[in-house]
Amino acid sequence: FTGHKSAVTALQYDADGSRLVSGSRDTDVVVWDAVGEAGLFRLKGHKGMVTCCRFMTKANVLVTSSKDAFVKFWDLDTQHCFLTLVEHVDEVTDFVLARDESVLATSSVDSRLRFWKLSLASEQKNDSGLDSDSDSSTTAREEEEIVTCEFLGSKPTRGRVTHLDLDRSSMFMGYQSEDRLLGLRFRTEKDFKKRMRKKAKIA
């Protein structure tokens, strides 16, 4: 496939393998018909190299991250960005979605992991008790929302995190930093918030 002006830096298939998404140093995101081996459309909006792309399974939505410090949610039906997470203060290096797509976790070169609660077409608020380094009101809404995001908080890491991964159950998240590989347990959203509150009190 040929569709980018520079090196491809992110790549993922959707759940049934019929679509492929690629992100590039040229800042563009291209969604491909993997069967027909043809480009479907190009998504423009990032201002830096694209670092990760993931299809959601509960909605026709694509999530992307970039060195421009933004995470974007794209409505693939209209091919527009409807939500931008702007809580990061530096480059976003990677992100993962829990298997049930209820939690989004991101890594950044500022050595912090950040967590959001995701909801489909609903607005839910909670008091997470986490150390928030940004007000959730800074999230930029550009179109009618398909997915809503509530910032849960952040966690410092030792060194810059370059890669995140989840096991199949989403019980464990591993993150690779410059000096070591560590792990976090997600459990359920309730247990996750309880654990984060406990860590915040200790800190």
C-alpha cells in the first residue's frame, strides 16, 4: 500500500481484519480496505508524528495518539474528529484500551501514565480521588460525542514509558520504561479507583 509521504509509525487491523489503519511521521492517519488493498480515507488533524492507532469494537470509532500531545477520537462514519484529549503536557508515546473499552490508559514522555473512564453516548461523573494534573474540562469537543471521557487521574513512572500492553483479560497492564518493565493491575473499574486512591494517600 502507498499512502504516506513519510515512514509509517503505527499500524493496526480492526477486529475482523477487513480494515487496516496506519499512522505516519507525516502526521496523517489512513484507513485502508485490507481486502481490496485500497485506501478508504485519510484523517488529518494531528500536528506531530502519529504514535498509536486503535479501532474500538463497540462503536465505529478510531482512537489515535501523537507526538503533538493529543489523543483523538474519530467518527469513522463521518470521518471527523469528535473528541480530543488535551490533558497531556508532552508527547504521547502509546495508549491501550481495556478489553471492555471502559478504560483508556496513555503514556507520555513526561513520565506519567494517565487514565480515563470511557462511556458510549453518555455523560457520567464521579469523584475518583486521584491526583489530577489537569482539569477534565480541558477536553476539546469538536462534534457530537459518540464516546465520552472522564479523566480519572495519573501515576508517575520511573523514566520515560515507551510502550504499553494489556493481557487478554485486561487484569494486568505492562509498561516498558527506559530502565525497567513494570506492571499494573486493572481489575474492575471500582478496584482500579480504590487502588489509585490508596496510592494517592500514601504519596
